[in-house]
Amino acid sequence: MTPPTAPAAAPPAPGPGANLPALRSHNTAVVLGLLRDAATAPGSGGISRPELAERTGLTPQAVSKITARLRADGLAEDAGRLASTGGKPRTELRLAAGARCAVGAHLDGETLTAVVADLAGRTVAEHAAPLDLALPVADGLAAMLRELRTAVGLAPAPVLGVGVGIRGPLDHRTGTLHGVTGFPHWSGCPLRTELARGLGLPVAVDKNTNAAALSVLAEPHSAMAGGSFGYLHLGTGLGAALVLGGGVHRGGRAGAGEFGHQVVQLDGPPCKCGRRGCLEALCLAAVASGDTAGAARLLGVGAANLVALLDIDRVVLGGRTVLADPDAFLAGVAAAVGPVPVGLAAAGTRAVAEGAALLALAPLFARAAWG
């Protein structure tokens, strides 16, 4: 099919991007990643050049050159001196978190929710607007661009890029949508290309569940790094993200996580995907009838299947339907999965949007697990 294009519209607002040659260096990205880790660690905020050299394996001279460039670009700043242990006191550096921003957006089929995040991943502004994916593709793209431009305009500093979390299936490598559940007319839309062209900024696109899982990985005090968990998202649909070995598992064809479309009742009610008896159809029917406890038990059945199949360490719940009655869903899922801990995504209703912002920031900090 011919890729859909947005209708002619006002040109994108000029100048929100940043093109810093120093950021193209892998070593620079690694140093920036360590500065970010220090900025988000409890009770910390700074790190010395000798410690950067030790943790990166770079020479002190290389670290000095990199940090000098970062300071010149406004991305790092002095954080004070450490107490002397004999000899010259060390000066700590810290990430200048407010120097740049990223925009993350969640398209859930009915609403676009966007956040502006600083370099430490902290939300500094928010924007939300109705946006129905049932619209024709050209109209939907025009609406997305309008709302994303509004979000970019809220940023207090230059925007490095935009991340988008949207229901799948899709190919995150190309940003092309496939058979989007419930909205098949979007199949084949090169969403990343269309949005990047309309915004004049780098754009990353991934499934909403994968984006939310990134926000869980980035939580302060997170015990998830290097571990495995399943993130289950129940909102207008039901999906999952799988984090194995500290990174999002997308599968060989980028299709992993279609959790809601496991058949749990042969000859059950029809599902939007075209099959019958899918877990998503049953859960949403229970929610629609007011049977929250039943929906929680069904979600628990799927979670137990996931735990048995992958032996994951933890189950994390999110999505607006879960958050409307979190205690009921926590209890229903915990009863089904036994000793495996069950919790909520700390970012709550912003989990997808905040994780999408991390997608846009991933190249800056050499975070392959994010992208």
C-alpha cells in the first residue's frame, strides 16, 4: 500500500532540536550515562573524574577532555568538592539535567498523553488531549502532530527528540505499524518517518507496554536492573512487556508481548484480533460488566501462565483500568502467581509517556536496554 501522509499543515516550529557533535561519541555517551546514574541515585548527584575514569576504563586525560566538552555544551556542571583524604580535594561533576529535554507520548487509542522530561527523566511539563485512532490515518497523523508540537512547545529547554508508545503490533526498528489491534487501517503506516518529518526532530516508536517497562527499569531504588519481570498493562486493551536479563525482549520479529491474545477459553467471545476466547476480550468484558474481581482473576490466570513459562522474578501492573482499582488487581494477580512479588508501576498513569521519553534519550546515554 502507498504509505499514508499527513495533509499539508503549518511547518514545524523551528529550532527545538540540539545537534551536539560531542554526543556522537560512544565514550561521551557512557560518561553521560554515569552522570545520569549519579543524578538519579538516592543521596547522590555527583561523581568525580577519577571515579568516572575507573568506572569507564578510560584514561584520566580522556575523561578530562570529555567532561570539558560536556561542560562547554552545558550538559555537565560542578557539584562541589569532596572532603580531602590527603592531597588535592576532588571536584565532583553532575548532570545538568535541565539543559535539554525529551518528549514522551502515549497514544492509547482515545487519548494522547505527553510529558516533557529533563535529562534525569523527571517530568517537568504535561499535556493531554483526546485523540481517536479510529480517525482516518491522514487525519490522525495531523492530530498527533498538532498535539506533539504543543508538548514540544512546553519544554523549558531544547528538545532532543520525541518518543511514542502506541499499541502494537509494530516494528520498533523502523517505527512502522502493523495490524494495530482494533485499528487495522493503521497497518503499514510509517509512523516514525511521518512524525519525524512533521516535527523536525528524531522520533522513536515502540509498543506502549515496552515503553512503560522502561519507566519501571529507570525507577529510583529499582531492583529490576539485570533481572526479569513482566509488565502487564490493562487499559483500553491488554498487553505486556517482557524484561529479561535487564533489557526489553521484543522477539525476532518485534512481536513479543501480545499477552492479551492468548486464548484461554476455546469458542469464547470474539476478540478484536479476529480470534475467540482471548484473555483481553474476557478481561474487558468483565470490566464492562462491573466485575472487577473477575477481571483481576482473569489477569492473574495470564500472569500465572507467564510466570510458569519464563520463571520471571516479578510481575508489575499498570494501565488506567488497573489504576482505577489497584488493590483489587494486586490481590487477584497475587493470589494466582503465588510467591512471585506483584507491584504497581511507580509512574502510574504516566508510565508509558515517561518510558517513551526514555526511548528518545537512549542514544544520549548509551542505554541499549532502553532502545
